[in-house]
Amino acid sequence: MARRATIEDLAARAGVSVSTIDRIMNGRDKVRADTVAKVLAAAEALQFYALPTLRERAHLTRPKARLGFLLQQSNRTFYKMIAEALRQAAADAPEPIEAVIEHMDDLSPEAVSERILRLGGQVQALSVVSAEHARVSHAIEALAAQGVPTYGLISELSAACDVGYVGLDNWKVGRTAAWAMTRFCKRPGPVGMLVGNNRYRCQEMNESGFRSYCREHAPGFTLLEPLQSFEDKYIAREVTEQFLRRETDLVGFYVAGGGVIGAMEALRASGRSDHIVTIGHEMTEHRRLGILDGVLAMVLSLPIPRLASEAVGQMLRDIQQGTPPGKRILNFDVYGPENI
């Protein structure tokens, strides 16, 4: 019968003292992570009886990966939901992770690029929700030169370096919205659109996919030039009210970006929501109520928990393996009155 390895055997195999083994197993004092890893490797080789304890100690002493997430306005429910999901994904990750989450209320290119550089200097990898702009691209390139990869979260970003992405295939999202719109409408006619900002790639691709589908399958629908809400519900309501007064024959309304709450308020106030098929994005309580009272026919939504776990996982893998920032394309959720 083989003799069971002792603490003395483990210490000799790992090249450390017995007291070091004791400190690791009992967690009394800090031991360097590389020393813990060396002891764990020796314990694996010896099939040491306290191997589960040592594995747990190795996990606890492993240095945390510091991942940064730069989200938009702190007052918006959607971004609060994403922040909470990111915290949960970091807590559930198999590796120790510190998620540093910040919100931006000033969305000007100057402010966003400054925040990218500031937060990027404190983390090992950064995900950011932003519109495209030369200043933003320059900030991403500056971080890449420092060895910090950047990822577009929800909306893709471009720069003269590798940029990761975690989000949807928004061209397919737009085509799906058009497929639904052209089937829900009782007759062909004018369709309005609302976007938050023309510089968001996700919204641009939503619109592009929508137009692509209609050109191919529903040429009888007239797609009007999109309105801009600038990601503000009050502006969204005002421009939608003006649009509804001007377009008296509207059959559909596609909210391809921010401002759906303001658009819903305008549609309710107009008394025409029963006659205009409206499709929006991202499931929140406001959108749920909009589906229930018939203002929204459908909502196409990011799977927020999966978005968070995929973002954390992709960033962690890339920094551990030293590979360029990768991309993760997710499937989207579809909500209507029968599945909310």
C-alpha cells in the first residue's frame, strides 16, 4: 500500500518550508501567488490529501483581473440593468474578477474619449458603449499602444487597431423588425423611423437591415427619413409629435435606437397608436407596459445576462491568452403580447 504524502513531503517537493504550507492551508498570512501555484502543482503531482483545500486557497490568492465597463447615462433603466448583470457575471466567473463599472452622462466625443483614456488606464481591458467618432477611435488606439484592449459593447467601434465587440448582428435585427412590420401592417404605406444618433453603428445597421428587407420583400412600403432623439426621451416625444402631425397616413413606426419612451408617450397622446404598428428595442418595464396596452407590437431585445457573461468571458480569455480582442455575436430575444 502506497504511503500517503505528508506535509513534509509536499514542502520538499515544492521547495518551500513546512510553515509556508501551513500558512497556505490555514490562510493565516499572505503567501505570494507564484509560491501558492508552485505548492499546488507539487500537491497535484503527489495527490496530496488536502488537495481540495489547496485548490481553494490557490483560487483565493490568484490576482484579480481588472475589467472596465463604460456605460451610458446612469438614469436610464437599460444601463442600470446592464451594470447589475455585469456585476453578477463578474461574481459568477470561474476566475477572480474586479469589474469597474462607470456611467457617462456627458456623451460628447470629447467627454467620452477622455473617460475612455482615464478608465482604460486603470484596468486590463475596457468595454465601452459609444457612438463612432475620430476622438473615440484615437483614444482606443492610445489604449492599444499601452497594451489595453478595447471592446465595443452593444455597438461596434472602429480604430486603426484591433477592436473587440460583444453584441448583436444588428443588420439581422433590422431585417427581422422589417419582416414583422410588413406583416403586422394591414396595408402598405409610409413607415417612420426614430434613431438616437446617426453615429451609433448598431442603430445604423438596424436601419440598414430594415431598408434592405423592405427593398427586397416589401417595396410597397415607403420608408421615411429617420428622426433623431439624441438619446433623450423628451426630444423623442417632441419630434415624434411633430412627425405624427405631419404624416397623417403613417402605417408603421420603427424605433431603431434611443427614445422609445418618448415616442410611446407621443403615440398614446395622438390617439393613433391602435393604427400604427410600432416596433422598438430592449425589454424594460416601460416597454412591457407598452406591449400590454398595444402601443408596441414587438420588442427586439439584447439578452442582457448573456451579454454580460459573454463580455466578461471574452475579455478575460483575451487578456489571459494575450490574443487580440475578439468578437461575440449573440442571438436576440423577441417579445410580443403573448410572451412578456
